[in-house]
Amino acid sequence: QVQLVESGGGLVQPGGSLRLSCVASGSISSIKVMDWYRQTPGSQRDLVARITADGNTNYADSVKGRFTISEDNAKNTVYLQMNSLKPEDTAFYYCSAAHMKGRDWGQGTQVTVSS
């Protein structure tokens, strides 16, 4: 099992930036993929960005060129750098780890983009 704690959400104006952090603990060596998802009320949870154990990254089309996922293995932390934020990026953002025994989730952090 992997424990995940997100931080870094908040209120930002359109065009601004935020960096989300996700600190992992527990069975870290079993992690295959680290993801950032987001969800708005009444909607499904959607994949935003992914980084694999060998460093490959993937992004949702809606965030390509604006968001960057990265990792610091020494700190057991995955980041989501979000630039040029838009009101439609407003959502609850979740960090998730996929491993051999399944998938674990963090508690989430709210991102609100509004003037």
C-alpha cells in the first residue's frame, strides 16, 4: 500500500501558475505509475498527467503545453506544475499511484482559477 499526501492547491487568477506536490510513503518501490487526476462536482475523475517508473510522461489534450509532471525520487515526491491556468482548470486534484496490488489515492487538493 502507498500513502499519498497532496499540497499546493489554492485560488489563482486566470493566466497564473500553481505547483501541486504529492509526497508518497509506504511501498514506494512497488509503484509503476504516478498520476494526477481532477474532478469537478457531478463529473467523473479524469486523468490529467502521468509519469511512469522509467520517466515517460503523458498528458490530457486539454493541458498539453501548460502542465508539466515531474518527480524527485530523493524526496519521494511528484509535482504538477500548472501554468497559464484557465477557469476550466478549476477542480479537485488527486494524486494516485498504480502498483502491483492496485491503486491508491491521496485526499486531494482544491484548485480554483478565478478573477
